[in-house]
Amino acid sequence: MGIIYVLGYGLVRWRKFIVMKEYDAKEERLMVREVGPGWDVRDDGRGILKNRLDPMVFSWFHPMCFIENAIRGSKKPTS
């Protein structure tokens, strides 16, 4: 069962339901890199459906996202 979960996580990462995000937290003066739900810029039916599904998929795979944040995520001071 665990192998299916990990393969499912790989599939949703490949299909960009879950993406690595990088943003500047100006109040804390940090550059933050973490995993989060994806965002589709298309305004047709497929894009709208994907934008509704992304948060649900992210919540289902939250334990794997936590592990990936621990390995690949970071918080660095901005210059």
C-alpha cells in the first residue's frame, strides 16, 4: 500500500498538481522554498477543474509534502 501512495505522489508531482514554490517573505526577510498546490492559468473548464482539485490532492498527500519540505525545502535569509 505504501508503494502505491509513493507512486501516486510521483504522479501528481509529474502532472503538476503539487509544485515546489519559492517566495520572498519580506516581513521575516527570508526566501522560502516549499511544496504547495499547483495553479493552472487556463480559464477553460479543464483549468477551473484542476484549480479546484489541487488543494484536495495536496491535503491527501500532505505527509509526503512534509517529507519533501524537510529534504528539499529551505528558508534562507535574503540579502
